[in-house]
Amino acid sequence: MTMRTVDWTPLRPRDEEPVAEGLRERKKRILRRQLSDTATEMFMERGFDAVRVAEVAEACGVSEKTVFNYFPTKEALVLDLGEATLVSLRTTLADPNLHPVDAALTILSEELANITSWLSAQNDPAEARAMFLRFGMLIRSTPSLRAYQRDTADRQVAVAAEVLAQRTGMSPDDPEPQIAATALLALWPVQFRALRRHLSLTQTPAELYDAVNADVRRAAHLIDTGLNSLTPGRRG
């Protein structure tokens, strides 16, 4: 399995492909995916700083300006899935039938399922796991990617605080939605760390899913009681 033949599609959110879309929208979606996937593979092969956006554009047969029409920064090319989390927070977390903790766990479970589906789709399981670890190392070893990831996390907390404030009739600047949003978004790094740890301890993608999901739910249990006071009607 070589870097240039990897199919990253299963990592995409399942709702990324609309049921009905015009030809123009479909072409734009496919190009956006191609740009991100190609850039990710090039960055993993040569390092983030060693690859210019113009090279990504050339590999995809478009202009550098076109790349920036789809992605505001070079960092966004490889960390585009954070935007999908923002969308999920605006929709799933806003569901009045879901307690905030349950909503966060629903989003995390979906994202984890996408990752384990991607692993299942690869021909060489060992190489697939190694590649996923290299992807994480790329982010951790690149200061600009770490900074972009932190900025995205801050935006996610802000969105979550807005949603929780709307649910409770508070202001997003009130301490309750602020701390609740911060606590909920802290579950994402828990999931990422659990993935790194269990990748070498589990045999199958299904076992990996169960192990990581169990760790995330353990962490969620610790914040569940505190969030009970934020949303009325929580189950006893």
C-alpha cells in the first residue's frame, strides 16, 4: 500500500455527500476532497514545511489560487475534518432530546466509526495503523499544524458554548455554558490519545472501536454529573 494509492474516503463524515446535489456542487465536493487527500499524502511523505501549496495544486491539475478558494490556509488542507466537527456541534448538540454529554458522545462515536471504517478498508492492516500514527506524528511535529488545531478547538468550544447557551436561555459568556463547552470538547483529545494507545494493543478495527469508546465514556462519566445541573430533565 503506497501513499499515493490510499483511499481516505471512509474518514469523511457520512453526511458529507448530500442525497441530492447538482453536477457543479458534486464536482466542487470531489475536488475539495482530492486537494485535501493529495496534500495530506504529500505532507506525510515529505513533511509539511517541505511541500508548497503550488505543488499540491500542480499534482491536482489546478492553480494555486483554486486551492485557496477551497482552503483558507495551507494548514486547513490537512486539518479539514475539524470543520465537520463544528457542523456536528451546531446540529447534534442543539438537539433538545439529547443531553449535552450524550450529544458529544454521539458525535465522537460517529467520528471514531469513520476512522475504524477507514482502517477496515485498507489492504494491509499493519501499514494502515502505522500510517494513521504517522498522520498524528505529522501534526504533533509541525508547530503551525498544532497552532491551527488549537485555534480550531477554540472555535469548537465557542460554538458549543453558543449552542448550550441557547438551550438554557443563558448568554454564551456566562460561566456555565463556557465551562460546560470546555469540558465537552476535552473529550476529543481523550479520544485521540486513546486511539494512539489502543492501535498497538488491539487486533481488529472493531476491537479498537470498543476500546477507544470505553475510554471516552469513562471520561464522559466524570463530567456527566456536573452537566446534570445545566440541562433539566436529565435521566436519574
